Amino acid sequence: MSKPENSPEGVDLKPMPAFAPTRPQDVFGILQHSGGPKTLEDMDAGVLAEAQQRDARD
């Protein structure tokens, strides 16, 4: 998304952030999760599985 600004040469488009800045403490815990914490290995396996699914669709 861009913010237009008039200039002598025409309209300049300036980039705007997609989301308002947030602090980690404002968003931690916002998503519900049941079960224990995930290990790094669990997270790596999840990322790999998603990448493989996306690659298979392309």
C-alpha cells in the first residue's frame, strides 16, 4: 500500500507499513494452544512439512 503525495513532477507514491507497529508483550498469548511447548525439532519438522506441501502444489 502506498500513500500518494503531490509533487511538481506529478504524484509520488510513498510506501506505508501494512500493519501498525506492535510490541511482543501486546501479542504474546493471543493464539490458543493445547499441549506442551514445541521443541526446536518439532518446529523445524513443521516448517519442512509445510514447505514440502507447498512445493508439491506448484
